[in-house]
Amino acid sequence: MRKRRHRSRAVFGAAVTAVLLAVTGCDATGGDSPGPEGTGTKAKASASPAPAWDTTPGSLAAVGDSITRGFDACKVLSDCPEVSWATGSDASVDSLAVRLLGAAGASQRSWNYAVTGARMADLPSQVARAVARKPELVTVMIGANDACRATAAAMTPVADFRADFEDSLASLRDTLPKTQVFVASVPDLKRLWSEGRANPVGKQVWKLGICPSMLADPDLLTAAASARRDSVQDRVEAYNDVLREVCAEDRYCRYDGDAVFDYRFGQTQLSQWDWFHPSVNGQARLAEIAYRVVSRR
């Protein structure tokens, strides 16, 4: 069984960060704290407390891809934003916005700028639209389409993925330095393939071009097909490493700790049309995950 790389990377990264902080003598805000002149010793840096996370933000903007648009949840090959895990109004989903703002507040103070088919390269432009609303919380769920390409070779390089995510957060901070950010992990695409391939209707829809790097020839179990799927899975894990690491560098950002990646979507949580995107039930489960992270004190 392959071990997931991002666990060890996160531990290693934390250790390196701790060493660098010890060597540079930087305080929690990133500034140096030199000792008083003429004392011959350096005064101990005063650590600033981490900013308190606001568990009750007053407004919310969502950015991302088809999952946040509720694609294929209500009817085939169509967006259904009313069941979006982030901003939807459907009572059966109980979206993050409804949980945080109430139904009336969600209709007035939440906005969905996600776009079906979007990749990480599209995130900066979505963030630019979102910041105009001055939301107190921005939700990010993106990356599946970077792995879901025509071929595994066409997947977004990890370095480009990182650069665009860093640019997006930097752009947000230029305008909204204290807006909170919730970042969801990329789902386990191999798990979705394994679950959805049991449905013959779903496999016919997959032929229309849904995530061919993972879903092409779904019943083919040759060494080459398995290697292709493994390469897509490895890239998804690398993307999640990036999301975790970049988010950790921003004091107002929370990553979901791989909760979406780890969630075991069953057929009840998958679209009855494509057996790949979340169903209404799946959207509700995503809303639960997001709320747990955002509401944690």
C-alpha cells in the first residue's frame, strides 16, 4: 500500500519552520525584536498572540469549480447553485452560508463566484470578483480540474498550481488583509472512480469527457491503466500538499486537514447522472465538513 506523502511533508515542514524561527529570532508577526542597545545581550522577543479565528463571520464569498456550483446535483450536465455546499439555499443541504448567517442572511450576504470547469489558473480572477464584496470569509474548493485533464500528461504542473494559489491569496490580502479563508482539499478522485464504475449509466456519461485522465476506460485494469490512475492520484495529493503549505503561511487561513480528500463518498453522495460529482446528499456532507472547520474554536 502506498503511503500518503503529504503527512510526512507537513511534519518535516513544521520542523524546518521551527528551526528557522529559532535561528532568525523573529516574533510571531515576522518582525525582528533586537535587545536594548548597550546591554550586551538580546532581549527575549515578545511573542504576539495568534489572531482569534472568528467562528461567526458576517458574510461569505465562495470561489472554486463545479463542485461549488452544484454541477450535476439537480439535473444532468447543469449547474445547481441552490444546492451548493458553500452558498446554497436548499434546506436539505444546510449550506455553510445558511449555518453561519441564517437563511435570510445567506440570501443577502453570500456570493458564489465559482465556475464549472475552473482550474487553479482561474482562481485569481475569481478572487478579484469576490473581494469587491468585502466578505469576512472566503471559501476555496478548487484543483480537481487541474488533475482531470484529457491525459495525465496534461495535468497542471505542481509549481504552476502553487504559484497561482499564492497569487490568489496575495491578491486577497492586498485588499482584505484580515478576511478569513477556508480551503477545502481536492477530493480523492481515485475513490470516485472506484465507486462510480459500478454504475453502467454513470460510465456512459463519463464518455462525454468527465475527468478522462482518471475515468477513461474505467473497467480497464491493465498495468498501464493502473499507472495512469496512480499518477493522477499522486498529483491530487501533491496539490493538497500545496494547499496545506500555502494556507499555513497565512495567519487567517484554515485548511480542512484533508477532510474532503479523506471522505468516503458512497453512491448516495454521488450524482445519479454522472456518479462522480456530489449529489445533493454529497453537498450536505461537504457543508458539514466546512462548518466543522470554520466553527472550531
